[in-house]
Amino acid sequence: MSKIALITGANRGLGRNTAIAIARHGGDVIVAYRGNAAQASEVVAEIEAMGRKAVALQLDVADIASFPAFADALRSSLREIWNRETFDHLINNAGHGEFAPFRQTTEAQFDGLFNVHVKGVFFLTQALLPLIADGGRIVNFSTGLTRFSYEGFSAYASAKGAVETLTRYMAKELGPRGIAVNAVAPGAIETDFGGGVVRDNRDLNAQFAQLTALGRVGLPDDIGPMVASLLSDDNRWVTAQRIEVSGGQAI
């Protein structure tokens, strides 16, 4: 029986790359997206072209009140498409960045980041626990910026620091069900994250490349396959870990 992974923010960026990588490793995927249904449909079509099963479900991880309805929609999809009551892997990827110096960060920016990256992860995982199979996996996306600092990301990095602490608590409390929980922390990556600040700003891209042992910034293909490999049985004994995937940034 194939494994089923639910990925938030899977219509674009690292979420999309992770979804494709999981399908290439033989998994089926639930593509959760916030607002771009066309992108989500394209990801589903690409996964189905590999011979895997996929479905797209709308989800705003900042809207806590919508989680019970999302769980119901997910339950229906699991029954209709897979004839199952549970899924195996939850990847909490959805998020956004705010680039603002500490002294200029607004309360609205701070709240927006924590609502999505911390509160959303906490309560979505809580809402979906009855649907996650025993022996399953949870991967929470963090950032290299919790280990090293770069001006403009104080609120974002603080939210991800909370996610790393939450990851350890999830691993402890869900361990009796055989559920492994880890945090993956990418370094600077060329995506549309933060308005494409690393991808499109040549000077910033070069700065990060110079700080990285392998001499370049990361690409989505450096992250998605690593997450897919973390979900394999080969890594069944890995839990409560922060795994940085940065090419050796700021070491």
C-alpha cells in the first residue's frame, strides 16, 4: 500500500518541489493550497502523470476556524480516492516571509508570521491527529536563520525558532503512537519566497553564496528530495531533530 503525504503550500516553491519528489519516490500526495487553484491542479496533473494518485484541497493555515471543515474534506478524499481513513505523512510547509529590520517590524507583520508559522502549524496538526496513521511522520519546515542571523528576518526567524521547539514537544508526545517528528531547516534558496528576494536580487544571492561552503545558494531540488528521503523507512529512527539543509551556510 502506497504512503500518502499531505503537504501545505504545495502549489508552489518548496512545497511543490517536495510534492513532486515524494511522488517520484512512489508516494501519493494531497496538495493543500491557499489561493491558486490552477497551480495546485498543475501539481496534481504532474503527479498523476507519474502514475501516482493526488488531490488538491484548499486550505488557509492562518484560518484556524476552517480546520474542522478541512479535516472533513480530507476525510472524504481519503475514502473516495484511497479507500482509507488515514494518511501517513504531514509536511507543514506553508508560509511566507517578511523582510523588515527589527526596529521597523510592525505588529501586523509579526502577528501574520506567527499566525501562519506557529499557530497554524500547532492547531492544524492537532486537528489532523485523528487522521494521521500510527507510525506516520510529521515534518515541520524551519529555516537556517534560527542558527545564524541576517538583518531583516528577526520576526520570521523567531517564529521558526518556536516551530523547532514545538517539533521536539510533538516528537515527545506523539512518540507513543510511533509518529516521528522532525524539523527541516533550509538555508537561502532560489524561490519566490519573500518576493523572490534570494532568487532575483543578484547582490544578495552572491552574498549568501559566499557564506556557503558549497559555493552557491540552494535550489528547490536540494530540499524536496531530502524531505522525501526523510520520510522513507531508512530514517524510521530519526525523530525530534533539526536537520539543516543549507550547503554549509555560515559555518
